[in-house]
Amino acid sequence: MNRAPNTLDFPTSIETEMDKEIDQAIFAGLDYWAFAAYGANHPMSKALYEFRARPKAANLRYCMFTELGRWGSLAKQSSLPHEHIGLMADKNYLRVENDRPLYFLGFIKGADVQRSWGGVEGLRSALSKFKSDANGAGLADPYIVLAGDMKFLSQEAANVGADAVGSYALTTGNGRGSFVDLAKYAEKGWNDLAASQLPVVPTVMTGWDRRPRIEHPVPWETKQRPGDGITNFYAAPTKKELAGHLAQSISWVNSRAPDRRAPAVLIYAWNENDEGGWLVPTMPCQTDRLEALREVLKATAQSPSKNLC
């Protein structure tokens, strides 16, 4: 991979790799991938468009998880919402009850809402327009899940016009301990978000270990200094621990009152490898995490295919 600034190249075998990862996700029992959303011309969008071009993608649905900052502002909204409405027309775009496209809008902070959108009413207007524009394109209202600062969401998500609330990841920056500790923290987060009086899409954690980024800080984390916080990480999960955490998320959703029951569960993450959250097999073909999911989602402990990697 070319790591020169402002470039992102893929190997010539990208089609083969994409097909392989689709097969891996299906093996695990996943219904969908939530892609981190960038613009169509952004190099970080290449994986999404390669996925959409693969015939095998018909067997795996997808949706978008977008940073609010990429929507622009009240004074100057970006073209991204319109672009995402176009994606929602795809046959394999994930739809929930009443054919509503699922859409995550995240990394929301109250201060940003005030500064960029003039407050809650400004963001509410933007979400209303997003739904109206989707209707104009022949789609049902998008089912919008807001994610970000829990205190803000608990107080304002319903006022903004969200259908549900959730999280990209549930952890604490200086946290450390066992995976059981991390799972307990995440599960507490589901209950904290329920204070919003909206359905909660629970986020299942697969880990949290940012040591690669601490040893070698990435350009966009300008405050990170090499080695600072190197002891702050959670131990990786065993198969049993990961399966138990996922099963708990499903039970938690099913225990909610019908009007507070979310239509999905989100797992952090397919490939946030340098943050310690991943499902994709790692070298040399470590498939324990996929197998853990399969035991819960497909109710089978069948051995992985020899061709999984």
C-alpha cells in the first residue's frame, strides 16, 4: 500500500480481497456492514465503491455511519447527504421496518451543534430536509440513529428528530482492564443512552487497544504523543467472552418495550485493527472472532471453511 500523504492505493487483488471479506462476514452471520462515510471522491471511500461493484455484495447489506462534521453547517451544507440518499436506492442498502433506510449520524457534540447549526433547531431542520429529500427520491423516511456525546443525546436526541440513539464505540480513553470490564462498560452505556427515551442501537465492543496508534501516532490525532498512555488498553476477548457480549446485546434489545426496541445491533468494528476493535481475520488466518459471532448469530459451532482466508 502506498502511504504517501494524500494517497491511498489498493493492491491489484482488491476484488479478490473484497470477495473474501464479504464471504467472511457472511460466514459470521453478519447482516450488514456500516461503512464510515466520506465523499465519493475521497480516497477513504474506495472500499465502499469496490464493495458496491462486487456481485457478491448482493448477499450482504450495508448502511452508512457519517460524522456530523461532514454534513457541513447550517450556512453551508455539504453535498454528502444528497450523495447518501443516492446510495440508499441500492438494492442491498439496509432497510428496517416499513422499508426505512438505516442511517447513522455520529460524533455529535453539543458545542458543535451550537457552533455549526445554530443549536438544536438548526440540526432538526437539516434532518427534516434529509428525510424530505429522501421521500422526493422515492424512498421511505431514513431511520436516523444519532451517536456522540451521551449527555447531549440523552437530553436532545428526541428534540433533534432522531429515531434512535447509539454509539460508534463505547469506551473510555484511559480505560484498562479485562475484556469483561470493557463489556460491562459498554453495557452500562446502552442503559445510559436509554435516558433519551428513544430506542437504543447497542454497540458491541470487540476490543479497545490503541497501542499501535500510541506507538506511532496518526496525523489526525494531533494531541497524541508517542508512548503517552501506552498502558491504557483492555485485554482481547476470548471466543466465549465475545459471544457472551453479543448475545447480551440481542437479549437487551429484545427486552425493551416495543416502542423502544431498536431494529439493529452495531458491532465495533470490522477492521479498526489499530484501535483494537476488529472482526476481520488477522495473520495467520485467526478466525476466532468470526467463529464467536457465528455461534450466536447462526447458532452453530461449525468449524470455519478451509477457504475462509
